Amino acid sequence: MDRKVGLWKETMQGLKTWARVNSPWVLHFNSGSCNGCDIEILATLTPRFDVERLGIKLQASPRQADILLCTGPVTRQARERLLRIYEQMPEPKFVVAIGSCALSGGVFQGCYNVMDGIDHVIPVNAFIPGCPPRPEAIIDGVVKLLSSLASPTSKTQPQSLEVEKVSV
Amino acid sequence: MESKREPERFTIAIGPQHPALKEPGSFQFTVDGEIVTKAYVRLGYAHRGIEKAAEQRNWIQDLYLLERICGICSHIHATAYCLAAEQLAHVEAPPRAQAIRVLVAELERIHSHFLWIGVSAHEAGFETLFMYSWRDRETVMDLLEGLTGNRVNYSVNVLGGVKCDIDKEQTAAILKGIEFLEERAHHYFDVLTKDTMFLQRTRGIAVMSRNQAEVMGVNGPTARASNVARDIRVEAPYAAYKQYPVKMALDTRGDLEARFVVRVNELFESFRLIRQILATLPEGELAARFPRRVPAGEAVMRVEAPRGELFYFIKSNGTDKPERVKVRTPTICNMTSVIKLAVGNQLADVPMILAGIDPCFSCNDRTVQLREAGNKTSSMMTWEELRLHGIKFYEGLYK
Amino acid sequence: MNTEEILTLASGIVSSWDWATEISRPNPKQLDVKVNSLQELVPIVVGLRVKRLGYLAAIVCLDPGPASKDMEVLYHFCPGDAVIALRVRVPRENGVLPSLCEVIPGAEVFERELHEMFGVEISGLHTPDRLYLPDDWPINVYPMRKDFDPNVLSAN
């Protein structure tokens, strides 16, 4: 009986991973960037790069998103909203920081109104450098994240159910 | 049985989640049924303290900082800064450099307007036009990449000139690309002015008279659509616009359709200008020598960004860092018009009105704040809760 | 009218007024009008508007530093290619400028920015709310002043 339950759990886990990897729903948030990275993210949806053929769909609501694509150096005003959006996303969730500003503040490092990077506010799973990164680079980064999910290692396991608020 | 109820006024928040918006803002529209009665805007989500940072970096570092104020019009910011700094340093960039600056500025205008056509269509729910125009936009992105090495943030300017040159192959590629884009622009002009479904969203909506536009201080294509003849390239030519004059695109109607027509006409003018520049590009150097320390003084530079008039004020105190850099972007002037125009129009038209001034995107927030008129209490609801509230409300009403 | 004619005309009009102003031409395209009294700012702006001498392009504030007891506020009006800059000195501490909202509604956003960045009080503003700075920004901290200390923020 135990063996049957174990087999059932394993199958369900495999099915969930398959669905998550093959059809991730992404949410995009701009935490104060110059919009260069945001245009490149939108360009990935347009016919030349077309991520929808990979199953990636842009969502408007955090409640239905798997992956948060975040750009911008996180201004003080946007920080609260970013945290709120992150908390609204259901588990398991992943965050991709796109662009130099999201990684470290970029050219705005040290400015009085920025938090110098998304990982100062929420935990990040993947970093995509560039100013802005090309759409191919963004797709590559997201695909790398998905491949690591398909064959999970300890570094990319979904976040624990107890979400700790990252203090700034 | 007569049922009496107090009119309920809802305040609907739009934003601050805005993909690719220059100034992501939080708008609050108070509605009475479908008609907007009051509008309020809260900016500050992309405020990064750039003016302060510019005072702490040297002139060359500031060039790279100011380019990244906006990803869509990064070249025009850099151009304005370089022209103002060159004015202070009494340095004249060579004619070839000025012409290349104008060339890239016009290519940027083309890219921005195609982007805008797609985005406004997306606001209107016309996804097909969004996809088509962004596909066509890839052509101009390729041209810019071939010329400068990057699709966004081209970084063509250096203090004293430009760093990228154009050779015969690039010229041929640009001309071929322009030909394709011009044919597509004609097609979009037809769609935007003849498609009945789209015209219902744009014709006669959010009309701004010439007087209103002047009083509110609107600039750029938004003003030109209301017959305000204001175009810095024509009134105060900078860089190579004296050698390559531009014709202003004006429209008298002042509604959303006029704003579309003006921008597409500007596209045609840009195509013509690029052909003219490529045919008569002056020979010469690419950059003049620029001093490390800029002499003290003040300079004002006004340029025509794709969105309107961009104003730069630079003050130097003779050191290698500027004393003050003031940037006044066009959207802040046009934002007042959104607030004033939204009032009296339907809520469904508000995203189009916002898109009409070309601020990039706006996206709906996920909660609605219900504020009962006359009652100081308010409650936060999700869309689902609001839907159930509505069902219960009407059930109670008609029992 | 070309730039020179516009500025000569403007210069003549401004000098014919009774208000306390000093005129200078720092460069061929610019006319600087130094307004010596804060109360006369609004009448001068009305005068420029009536004569259709340009639209308000920007309001810029210059802070020479904590040693100076005044800051300078510049109002740039742009008729065609020319720039007319009205220069007003306002005290650093408790300085109050009259608002231009009644004359030029579009000036409101510029004045809100001026207030929250430099701490200049504007009397008569319709909406004195924050424009660019976040909601949790400490009050009486003006980031664009030369004596702004970023450590004040991390203390909060």
C-alpha cells in the first residue's frame, strides 16, 4: 500500500513539474527601470521571438503566475508594491531579475531613491545581465530556469511555504 | 415598488504595474457608473534620483547615466545633454556627426512611433495590430543594431560628436529597411483611419481644443493633433535640422484619431528625412576634442523627443562635474491633460486616453477600492469579490 | 520675427514696466530678467503671457549651498528659438513663492516638484501632494539641496 502511495505521489510530482516547465505563466513588473528591459521582454512576445510557442504566457494577475520577471533597480516607492506582488503569487514561485539594474542597481547604484537590486527585496532564482539583455538572452535565461526545474537540484527547489519577509 | 439608493461612486486604481512605462504611475479614477468624475495621478515609481546622481558624476559618466532615463528615447536624451555641454564648452561637433545624430534620432522616432501604434492598439484590444507593428518594428531595431551595436540604448553620442560611422553597406540596408517600413506605415494609416471598429474607439473621443492644449501646456504630437504648431525641430532647429528642415505634422480635430494621424504623418516625414540625409551626408570627422573641465556657465537645450519637447538645463562651475542638471521630460506636461480629459469620458476610454499622450503602457491593478459616497468607510475588494458584491446588491434591490 | 527681434521686443517691454527688474543678455538666444521682488513675479508672468512672449517650458531651482542664504529659481519662457529666463531669489529657510497655477495651470506639476525637491513653499498650490518622492520619505528632507545627507534615509 505504501509503495502504491509513493508511486502515486511521484507520478503527480512528475506531472506537476511537466506542466510547470512546459507552460509557465509569467508576470512582469517594472520596479522603476528605464523601460529598456521591459521593451525587450515585450519583444519576446512579438512574432520575431514569440515565446508563446514555448508555452510562456504573460499574465496580468500575480495570483495566476508562476514566474515573476522583474526589471528595475527597485525605487523606494515600488518596493512595497513589489513585496505585495511577490506575496500574492502562489507557491511554487520563481523570480527572474532582468537587466543590470535589477542585478545591482546598474548605473543607478548609490542613488538616493533606489534599493540597488531586486535581491535586496525578494529572493531571486535567476539573473539575466545586460543593458538591456537581448530578447534571446531573456529567453535563454528563462529556459535555463525551466530546465533546472525539470531536473531539480537543491539550489532551485521551490521556496518553502513559510515565506520570510526579507528585511531591507 | 420604488427602490431608492444613493449613487455609489467607485474609485478605480489603474497602476502602478506598468510594463515598459517611462513614468509608471498610479491613477485613481472616481467613476459614477461608467463616466469618470474625478481623476488623480500619483507618480514617483520610477524616480531614481538621477538629477542628484548627475551632480556626483563627471561629465562623461553623466552621458551614460542620462541615456538611461528612458529606454525608448535614450538617444535624444544623450543628444540634448551633449549639445548643452558643447554649448558650455564652446565646442562645435563636426557636420557629419550632427547629421548622424539626426539620422539616429529619426530612426529612434520611427521605432518609438511603431512601438506606440502597437501599444495603443493593445490598449484598444486590437492585439493583431500590436503584433504586426512590433514585428515591423524589428526591422528598424535591426537597422539600429547594425549601425550602433545595440537594439536599445544605442550610445551613439560622445561629448563632441558621435562614435559610430556609416558605410555604404549600412546605407543600403537602411534604405531597404525604410522602403519596407514605409509600405507598412501606409497600411497602418489605412487601418487607423478606415477601420470602423477602431474608429469607434478613437473618433471624437477625448477631444482637446487648441485653447485647452495651450493652456494645459501640452507639447509634442499630442499638441500638434490639436493644431498647436509647436515642434522644436522647426521652431528652434538643433544639430543638423537647419540643413535638413522638417515639415510639421498638424491636425485640427484634437481627438484620439488625430493623435494617431499626426504620429503616422511624422513617420512619413522621418522616412523622407532619412533618405535625404543618406543622400547628402557631409564628409568629415566624427568628433571634436572636448575638454575634461567644462567652463562655468549655464546652458538651455530644447529638443524634440518622440513624445514631445525635452528640456535640458545644465549649469557648470568649471570643474569636471556638473553643478546642476535639470531634465524636464515631455510626459510630465502631457500628464495634466490626461487628468483633465478623462473627466466626462467613459471609463473604458481611459486607457486609450492615457495611451494617446504616449506614456507607453498602463495596466489595471488587482483590487478595487470601494468608497461609498458620503460615507467615510472604504473596503478593499478583489475583482471576484466585487462581482459577487454586485450580484448580491442587485438581488437585494429587486427582491 | 526672428530670435533677435523677439528678444529685443521682449527687452523693450520688460524695461517699460515699473516693476523692479534687471535685464541682461548672457548669449544671443537668451534674455535674463532678474526679478527683485517676489510679489512682482506673478504680474510679470501675466505680462509675458498677455504679450504672448513664450510658454512656460520649465521651472529650475539652483541651490548654491548651505553657506548661501538664498536659492535661485528660474522660470524659462520660450518664444520660438529664444529663451526668456525669469530669475527670482528665494530665502533658503521659510522661503515662500507665489504659485503660477491660476495663470498657467500646467505650472502645477513643476511647482510640486520644486517644493518637494528643494523645500520651497508655494502659496496657492491646489494639490500640494507628493509628486515624485515616495510616501515613506521623511518630511523636511529635501534631496536636491546641496546639504542633503543620504544617511537620513537609512536611519528611517
